[in-house]
Amino acid sequence: GHDDYALFLKQTEERLHEALQNPTRFQLIDTREDRSDIPTYLVLQSGKYISKYRGALFLKNPNDLAVYYQLFSHVQPKTVLEVGTFTGASAMWYHDAAKSLNYDCHIYSVDIDSALLSEEIKLMKPDTVHFIIGDAGKPDKVFPASLLESLPHPWLVVEDSHDKIADIVTYLNEFMRVGDYLVVEDTCPHMPIRSDQDHATTWGPQKLESFKNILRSPVGQNFKIDSFYTDLYGYNCTNHWHGFLRKCS
């Protein structure tokens, strides 16, 4: 009856509060294990490679989208800096997530080549979504200081380029504030190299190890892994192992 659901709702809110206040929530990389509760065969499924959003290929799996939406709900980033545009579908999804929560968010998405940017996305994008063409390996050129200093916080920085991560994080760290978030995507070593490889050659541990080394560096010490998001649906139940980071200093 109604009373049962009211009690369930109250208990659920209490559990959420406890999870958000958990003293072990923010973690260092060397306290975590390189494993996931997701069986490898699920990570290697090809479904995400043929999924679309707003008419454009999306390359996001349902677990990652659910985690991202919780982050938008709790953090409500006012600015998203995305490195790696692809079709532009993810930039539109960030915009729509914020809109569904009734707040404004500006998205700045950079890629070295606009050839893959969807025509549908270009036609429908609002003024708050900005596509930048440039080399993210030169972050001061694509995200000049004058721009970054004008952008409202909190920020969500999404690294999805898989190249020169240390340069990007080192530069943006200087402009980020405590409470901003950084997501380094696709650190799971079991992902296939090509979209048609369900159980074939995987990326391997290269990006994961590179990412872990960044977190051990002086710049990386400014960030801690937010286990509320990485482990929300089970330990590292995301393609972004250890990849949801809060700037803590």
C-alpha cells in the first residue's frame, strides 16, 4: 500500500545519503583493484557500437549513461569540456541531460577533424553546444586561458581522445576548482580494438596503465576517484575503470 512505498522511499533516500557521505568514497588509485564485476563478455558486446542518439552514432553503453546521469543530477556541471567529439552525439546528450534537470550547461567539444561530425547534430545543436576544431594535444590553443577563465563552475571534463592525456589533464588542472569532475573514458582493458570484434583482440592495459601513472604524478594527486560513480552498479561496472574523478585540491 501507500505506507509501504512511503517507507521504501524514505529508506532509499537514507541509503543514498549514506552512500554520498561514505568516508571511503574518494579513493587513491593504489587502493583499488584492476577488475570489474561486469563479465568480460558484456564489456565486449558490440551493441554500443551500433547505438544512436539524436540520429548519430553514440558509442556509450547503458551503464555509463546511467552513471553520467547520476553525476549530472548530483553535481549539476555548468560547463562540460569534452575532448573527442566524434559525431557530436555525446555533446548533445550532455546538453539534454542538463535540460532534463532544468538547468543550463554550456558544452565545448574539441576534435582534430570535423569530418565525422553528424549533419543531423549540426542542424539541431543549440547555441550552448560549441564544436571546436583543433589539436587537443595543444590544449592551450583549443581551450585558451581567456575562455576557461570565463566559464562557470562546476566543470565536467571528459577525456575521450585516448591521446596525450597527461598534457590535457596537466593544463586543465590549473583552471579547475575543487568540486569539478574529470572523467577519463575507456580505461577498461577488455574493450575490442574494432567495433566488429565481439570477442577478439582487445585494447589491452596501455591506456589504463598510462592513466594510473597520471594519477600517481604530482598533478594527479589533485584528484581522487569517486567510487560512488565508478562502483554505483558494482565494482568498476563501467567502461571507465577508476575513471570518475573529483578534484579535491
